[in-house]
Amino acid sequence: MNQLYPLKFKPQYKSYLWGGRRLETALGKKIPGDSAAESWEISGVQGNISVVSNGFLKGNTIEELIEVYMGDLVGEKNYERFGIEFPLLIKFIDANDHLSVQVHPDDELSRMRHNAYGKTEMWYVLEAGSGANLISGFSKTLTREEFLQAVSGNRLGEILNSVNVQAGDVFFIPAGRIHAIGKGILLAEIQQTSDITYRIYDWDRKDADGNPRQLHLDMALDAINFNYVKNVKTVYTPAVNEAVRLAQCPYFTTHRIDFDQPFTPDYDLIDSFVIYICTEGACSIEFSAEQEQVDLLRGETVLLPADLRDIKLIPKEKTSLLEVYIR
């Protein structure tokens, strides 16, 4: 069996009414049509399964690869836990307009209602327009009744926690936290494999047919955590030529790696695949005794199989990556 290698996948573009052109203008992607809202970089979501775009496995789906390579691809513990379903969904999101105010259910509620996983996620902001903001949680702890009164009285804006954002900001959004990405933000999203969203408010917009978009307030009530959270923005200090932790939870661990010289990560104690998302610059990934390389450019994502341990990252310029795995 041929040796596994760093895998790239065909982006899957999603067109929603709030999308723009920055997936193309900022990240160099060839979007179909006039605009795109999301680029699904790696997906195990049914109906949206990622397909390999490089190397001898080109044309195979990620599900087919897990079926053949099992723990060698995803890690033994991940294979035991998730089977052939890839456990993370990696996206780029271009918010040319405000996204709906929404919430995602946790594993327990999702399993009961949808026979699916919940959706805990994190955001890494790549670009933000002047004055851009997003919503994460409430401005104070609420009761269910106070929340419903604010919704019915069209006073939702008074109880939501709005935060100004800039490039490099990180937000961890556990299942149950009400949230919305604001206009003018381009970000990378790392999340559980789930496409379940309860839409609470959509700024009175109409869809392409002139109808209000469907809301899911009744379903959202059982999912929402009404407690106030003081610090919703992750505090971290970037460092050159080392990995800095941005998030760690049962579903994923994420580091930011900034490097301007060859960088050798240590994965000997990690029983997991590793994902790199290139947010700035460009590099090569050297992965074999023959010094084979795969290039990684800004706006690209690559999956390192779990049995690839000896990796060297070689920058073509100062480069920044998000490194994601399951601890």
C-alpha cells in the first residue's frame, strides 16, 4: 500500500444571501458565480463529503479513505470513536452582511432530536472591516422569560453581547451560546461535524423568493445557555517559531504557528490526524525520507494523516498556520 501523504481536498462553495467575493479576492479561491458565503475545506457532513484533489488518492472521498486506512489516517482513538465519519468541519466564511442570530445544540440534545453530533466551534478572524463586530453570548444573565420578552418586544439587540473585532481575534463558541458573525468579517471556522443550526433572528431579511427565512425559536429555547460570560474573546500572545494554543476542548485542539524559518512540530504523543489552515504567507510541508513536499498557500487547508510523524514546515515567507487535531 502506498504511503499516505498530506491530503488536499476540493473546496465546496456555499452561496447564501450574506456572502461576498473575498474568498476569491483575499484567499485566491475560484468561486462560482458572483459571490460565495462559505468554502467547506474538509467535511464529513453527509451530502457534503470532501473529495481529495492531490496525489494518487485524488478523486477518493474522505469517507472512503478512512474505510481503507482507518487509524493510520485519523488516529486509533478517533477511529474507535467516530468510525468512518470525519469528526471535524473546516470552513472559511465571508460575511459580506450580518449572519442570523443563532445557536447550536449540544451532543445530548442533537442526539435526541437529530441523531447527530452537537456543534461546538471556534472562529479565527482573518480580516475585519472598520467597525466590524460580532455577537457572542448575552450582555447579562437572563431567564428564559426575559429572553422571550426581549424577542417578542423586538429588543433582542439590548440583551446580546456585541464585540468589536480585528484580524487575529479568536472566539470559542461552545454549543448553547447564542452568536452571529457581523458584516465585514472574513474568518476560518473549526467545528464538530454537524450542520444543525437554530435560527433565532434574521434581521427581517427575505430569501430569493421574497419570503422571510425560517426561524427555529421554539427549538432554540432548549439549546440556549442563558448565563452571562465575561470574556468571550480568547486572550493569547503570538510567538514566532513556536505553537501558541488558541483552543482546547474534547472536540478539537487548535494552535497558531507563526514561523519564518524551518519548523519541526512534534507529533509523537498525538494519536490524531493534524489539519493545517494557512492564514498568512506560504510554506512547503516536507513529509518523507526522500524529502517529498506539498505546498500550502494562504487560504488552503491540508490534512496530515496520523501515521505521518516526521514533518518539516519550510516557509517561503513569514507564514501563519492554524494547527488542529483531537487530543
